[in-house]
Amino acid sequence: MTATTATPPRHSVSVAGVVVNENGRVLAIRRRDNGQWQAPGGVLELQETFEQGVRREVLEETGVTVEVDRLTGVYKNLRLGVVALVFRCRPIAGTPQPTAESSEVRWLTESDVQQSMSPAFAVRVTDALAGDAPVAFRAHDGVNLISSQIPT
């Protein structure tokens, strides 16, 4: 790049875990900072692998240790430039409890998810619950989906 060329935009990478228990319920948190219901997750740290980041974020936000099963979706917040990698997980230890980052932690049904989460975050859960469906690629504005693309 030359001195007259603009610096390319930077993106942040986050990870989230859609933790599904033996009854098909999903572990969700109510964030302390904005009161929104979401799957647990956050910014991936530089030295972490994707799986390490998911396990750390879920544990920090719920008190639950998980095993990461598979990548279920890639989501981009076009307004903030955040790319989120979402993984389906299963709980292996711990009791869900509020933490410094979450004011509430609950096991929700898919119907509960649709009612309590914004469309941009509920779709992460429904994509993860879709069994062996291909990885979803979606963009949103922080609340609503802008585009959807699922490979065939």
C-alpha cells in the first residue's frame, strides 16, 4: 500500500457456543451490559484456537464446561465489523449460574429462543439445531438479518 491508499477496515472475530443438553434445550444468557438474551460468546483472544475461545467464553458466562462439536455458522455484523463463528456444543460439567457477564442463565426451548432473542441471534441457535445441515453464512445489522446464504 502506498501512503495515499486508505488503510483497509479491520474486523473483530468472536466465537459463540450453542450448548444443547440431552433434552434439546439451549443454554442462553441475559447479558449484563445490554440485557439481551444470546448464546454465550465473545471476542476470540489472539493466542486462542477457536475451540479454546468457545470453551472459555461459555465457562466465563455460564459456569458450564463444554465439549465443542462442530461449526454451525458464520455471521457478520455489518454495522460493527464483527465476524462471529458459532459452534454447537454439549455440556460436560458445571451448573448454569449468573456470572460477572450474565445476569441470568437459562435452558431455553427453540420456541423460547425465538421469543426472547433478536432475529440476528436467534438464527444462530436455529442454525445450530438444524442437525447435519451445511454451515450457514449470514449477515445482519446487529438486530435483523440482511442476507442469508447456506451452501447446497
